[in-house]
Amino acid sequence: MRSLSIFGATGSIGEQTFDLLMRAGGPATYRTVAVTGGRNAARLAEMARALRAEVAVCADPADLATLRDALAGTTTEVAAGSQAIADAADRPADWVMSAIVGAAGLVPGLRALRHGRTLALANKESLVTAGPLLLAEAARHGARILPVDSEHSAIFQALNAEDIAAVERIILTASGGALRDWPLEALASATVSQAMAHPNWAMGQRITIDSASMFNKALEVIETREYFGIDPDRIEVIIHPESLIHSMVGFRDGAIMAHMGAPDMRHSIGYALNWPDRADLPVARLDLAQVATLTFRAPDPVRYPALRLAREVMAIRGLAGSAFNAAKEIALDHFLGGGIGFQDMAGVVEDTLARLSGEMRLGNAALTLEDIQGMDVLARIRAGEAARIRAGNRQQAIGA
Ligand code: NDP
């Protein structure tokens, strides 16, 4: 029986992974080693019960008692804290889902790779902040990383193990997010709930806002560069409002392989779960006559400054990915908290990168986990400072 663990089980990707596992027979088909969550101990306990997990781990030690009570009478062990989550990655499992959101997902994924596991990687921040380290560890320990992000799963499938040297370009599709048709001058006043109204995909809160700002696409461009080892000049982004083509690979003979399907993350999760085979998945089938038209347009660089910032980060490499991701997370926190406006997020990231570039050489080639984590901490401090300046300016502008 295949064994597996789910890191970030209580989130959007984790729930969809759970759904696929339960549809496939749950504990009758898979041996679940570890499930981990953040704050939602009650839901984590339900999942652990249903899957008969060996261990359930929540992020905050304050939730341990709730988790323990909810799992009383089962054989599931309980633990709490970021160290315990990382330790759960040491437990033997054939397949590991990395679906914790943000920089907290890096260490458990890295630990799983060091044990030679197959890592289904949803946590895009891992590749953005530590791509070279992750790939080197995977190669050293004979581990495999399977992309879960729908775009990268699409590229992986369209590439079909062909030589990357035959690839002329990779074309990432983007929905354009909730605000794509708003007048530019209205963006400054966009609220969280307006940015959350994603036209096609149902996702967690943070990634949905990142989709509206295209910081999500910016992360994906960097992720593409790291995972597929392709030159940044060969990575294109195209707005495709229908979200039915999940990405494309253009080969040097002019052929373009496009991956199509309904916008449902259970496709790419299920693909990674069943790889190298394909299994029946409970996703809607496209009725192409009904679809009738697919449309595309180039992204406006003024509306989406995050895409330009991603190119700058790829030009620097080294610790720039870590700085970029941390600054983006802090900028998003400040937008969610109401301190800064929607468009200030890109400004905060830009200010942070400029300030850090002035303080040190971000393009340090020899990356260790400590370097990356150190940069994560520093960039969060700098981004917090930048956000407070922008929040102050905003207050003054409102008051004026
Ligand atoms: P969610 O916010 O829905 O879920 C995140 C998960 O991580 C939850 O289980 C949450 O626990 C847990 N978590 C949060 N903070 C911590 C922490 N500090 N330590 C440990 N666990 C924590 O995110 P998504 O599922 O949307 O996204 C997960 C990852 O997958 C992200 O990197 C995202 O970019 C990526 N991704 C997501 C897609 C999607 O469709 N949702 C598509 C492609 C990629 P709890 O809820 O219990 O607090």
C-alpha cells in the first residue's frame, strides 16, 4: 500500500488532496503517515480520523489540547509547533504533498527531499526562495519533485519529458485576476473583497489576492525558471480570461503544446498523485462547442508591475527570490489589514528590493538554508518599514 503525508492538509490544496484520497478509498487504498495544519485543529482532527493518520501536527502549540481531545480514542499521535511539522517530514512516506502556504512550507519539503521522497510541490514559495537548493537536494538524494501548481503541471505534461533544449519558449497563462477589467485609476481604492472575487478559480485568500495583483504569476515565472531551468527571456505571460489553457510549451520547430481542461486543482493534484500513470479524476469535462472561443491578450505592465519585478529578481537570482517573496507576503499582510492600498503592494516590494540591494549583494550564488532564512527575516523587517511609510503617506493623502 502506498504511504503518503499531507503538509497543509487543512488548506485549499490540502482539502482537495483529501477529497481525492477519500474518493479513491481513503485508508483502504493509502496509508496516511502525517497530516499537518495551521490553526484549524478541529478540521485537522477530522481528516486524521478519516484517513487514520499516524500523526497529526498543528502549527501552534496553543491548539495542541484541542487536537488531542478531538483525536481521543484513536491511534493517531498528536504534536504541535513548526519543529514538529518539520520532524513529521522525517517519517517514511512514498509521496508527500507540500501545501503549506508561504515560506513556512520550505523546511518540511526540504526534509522530505533529503529522505528521497516524491514531493508533490504546491508551495511555490519553496522554488522561488530556494530553487537551486531544493533541486540540488533532490538530485543528491534521488528524490523527485512533481509540480502541483496548475501552470507547472501543464508545462510538465506538455513537455512530456522532451529535452528542454528543444523548447523555444514557455507561455504561462494568467486569468488576470478579479480586477483585470477595472479602470487603472480605480485600482488604488480596490478592497480585499473586490480583489477576492476571482473569475475562475476557487483558492485560498492569499493566493487569490496575489492573482489579482499578478504577484502569483510573478512567483510562477520565477518557479518556471527554477523548475524547468529555462532562460527568463523564454518565459512569456499571456492573459487568457477563460483559464481553460493552463499553460503552453513552444518548441523550436514552431509547434505549441497547450494543456487544456476545466479550472480545477484536483486535476494537477491527481496527476501528481497518480504519476506516471493517469487515473479517472472527478473534474468536469470540457464541452468545446460550448466553450466556442478562447481569447488572449498581453498583460499591461502598468497594471501588473509584479511581472517586471519578477524579471528583476531573476536577473539578480541568489537571495533576491527570498527577499521578493518575504516582501510580497508582508505587503499582502498590510493590504489585508487595511493599512495600504492594492497598488501599494508592488511599491512595498520594489522599495524593499531597492533598499536591500543597496545594503548587500543579493545575488549571492552559494545559497544555504540559513542564508535564505536570514534574508526572509531581514526582508520582512524592511518590507514592514516600507509598508508603514506608504501607510503614513496614504493617511496623509486621505486627510489632505
Ligand atoms: P491555504 O491558505 O488555503 O492553506 C494553507 C495551509 O497551510 C493550511 O493548511 C494552513 O493551516 C497551513 N498553514 C498556514 N500557515 C502555516 C504555518 N505557519 N505553519 C504550518 N502550516 C501553516 O493555501 P492554499 O491551499 O491556497 O495554498 C497552499 C500552497 O499552494 C501555497 O503555496 C499556494 O501558493 C499554492 N498553490 C495553491 C493553489 C490553490 O488553488 N489554492 C494553486 C497553486 C498553488 P490552517 O488552515 O489550519 O490555518
